[in-house]
Amino acid sequence: MSGTAPVVVVGAGAAGLLAALFAARAGASVVLIERTKDGGRKILISGGGRCNILPSRAAPERFVTASSPHSLHNILRSWPLAAQHAFFEDALGQRLVLEPDSGKWFPESQRARDVRDALVSRVREAGARVWVDATVTGLAPPAAPDGVWTVDLRGAPPLGAAAVVLATGGLSVPATGSDGSGLAVARALGHAVHSTYPALTPLTAVPAVHAHLAGVSLDVTIRAPGARPRFETTGGFLFTHRGYSGPAVLDASHLAVRSHLAGARQALAVQWCAWDSAAWERMLRVGRGHVGTAVRRGLPERLADQLLGEAAVPRDRPLAQLDRDARRRLVTLLTAYRLPWTGDEGYRKAEVTGGGIALGEVDPRTLESRRRPGLFLCGEMLDAFGPIGGHNFQWAWATGRAAGLGAAASAARGVAP
């Protein structure tokens, strides 16, 4: 396609890198524009710097969207996990290693920087031009059916584009360069954008009634009584000086955040270990020894003592002297503890942005805008996010690939954007 206007990809995050790579490999002339000096900064901080590239299994039912779940599922199915896995082993030049306990795939090197750098290298090798420290200040659709998009750049002449891929991310972790500007552009171009909110973010409590438990961690199950659809998640939980974090809390946080924004408060009930109420009832009713010893079998000592105190049960009380009312109070605290959250850490620590461009606004096969032909939308800008554990990278990779291929096909046809 030499001599033609390029496909312009705006944003070199996970979705943008994949869009640029697949558009270039499909034969398009590609310009990838990134406002930071290097790009891929969310890749660099993912998985504690190790980059949880993919989950071990697809879980479309655990994604959250205010759009059509059918559209979401179709988009995820466009690039199955097995195909993504094979692609990354080839692109990175190293095998992926499964962490059995968490069900997450990591690069063998355990270095997120290797993932980011390898993707940038593959993009360049495919022939794409990568412009860093470049800021898009405006985007205008063609004035005529056979025209090109106009991409305005700060401090540089406008750039004509045969097709444009917006992959600018959402509002989460603004320190990485995310500012929601792409959502504003999409809205200005007539797209419906569902209200955004911080998702997968730690919860806070004021007053911080559990600050003295900071550092205590364990695996829990969190349920959301009354939520529709029914919600339950199991995973790590961490007490912090300001409140609560860990994968289970992050996965449940969208329910708390959305209820808070609506002026309500979604209850979150915590089961502190794998033992359910029936198991605890048996242990506390027929066991021997002291109550404190029994509770510490399933919980860290500091948490066990906290719950015993809230139940007004001395830890040295013999199990044989634990009356029915005290036992029921304690079992409730052990299996359906109402977490006293009052707020959240917001976008500053949110893993992703909830809400975004309605999925009905794009073709689920190509992610081309239904309102502006030649404009393709992908990644965190879209109204969908998944749980902790590589699912949001799965979404970014799949949507970036689809948008890149769609943009390349559009440019090849010479269809007016």
C-alpha cells in the first residue's frame, strides 16, 4: 500500500501495540502515535512487574458490561486463548509459564519489560513507524467520501489517515499516561459512552477500623447480598492501612463503587476461609479445647482475635461452654462478615476503567465504528472489563488485533473512513 495514506493508531498500550502490529502485518502502512516517551506503561506495571499476559481459561461470564453480553462474547471469541498463547510465545521468543495456584500465564523471564519491548520490536520489524512523545490534539473525519481523516498533532503538521484506530485507554492509573482523552474524542464524534468509573480498585474505610490488621492476607470468598446478577468471587484478600485490597476485593470493587456513585451502599459479605457455616458449626459445637484455638486453625491469629473480640467471645472460653447465641454470632462473622468499606482508591489505583464506549457502537468482528466508518475502537475505551488474572489483557489483545486487521482491510479497500 505504498503511496497511500497510512493507518494511524493512537496509543501504544497493549491494544494499540497489537493493532499496529496486525495492521502492518496485513500490509498496511502504519503510524503508531504515543504521547509518552516509550509506551506500554501499563504492561510494565502489570503482575507486579512480571506481566500476567493471559488467564489459564476464558471466562466471558465474569466480564462486566452495560452493553450486550452477546457482543462481548463474540469479541472475545474472535481470538481464542489458545491462539493468543501461541502468538505470544512466537512474538516474545520465550515460552509462557503457568502459575498453578493463580491460573495465570507469565513470560518465562518473569519480566514485564521484556513483553513490552518485544511487542514494540515486532511492531517496528513489521514496518510500522512509531512516533513517541507525540500528542494528538484533534481528529476530524473526511470531508468527502473519498477523503482521509485528519489527525492533528501538537507541534507538527496534520497527518492524513486512511483509517484511524483509537487505543488511548481509559482513566485508570493516570501516572501511566491515561487521561480519558480518547473517550472525549469518541463522544465528540457522536458515540454513546456509558458513564465511567474506577474498577478493580482497592476499597477504603473511614475510620480505618482494621488498620491494625494491615499486612494480614488470606484467601477468602466475597459475596454481594442482593446484587443482580448474583456475585461471588474467591481469591486473595489483604488488609491495608486504609482499607482492603487483594484480588477478591478488586473483583468485587465495581459493585461498591457503582453503588457509592448512586448514593447507596452495596453490602459485601466475606467468608474468611474455605469452611462454610455448617463446617464452623460442627467444629465449634462438638470440638474440644478452646474457642480461640479452633478459630486460629482456619484464620491468621490477628484476624481470629479480631473476630472473637467482635463476637464478644473470650478466646480462652472452652468450646463446651460456648452457648448457641455466641456460636451463631461467631459463625456469622466467620462466614458472612459485612466489610465496613466507605469508599475506594479511585482511578489512581484502579486496574481498569468501567464503562466506556457502548459495544453496540462497533462492529464486533472488526471493531469499526458504526457511526464513523474508518474509525476503529479497541481496548479499555470499550465498555467491558474482566476480573483480575490476565482477563483484561486478553480483552486488549483480542480487540487490538481485530481493530488492526479491520483498519488494514478498510485502507486496502480504499473505503472512505
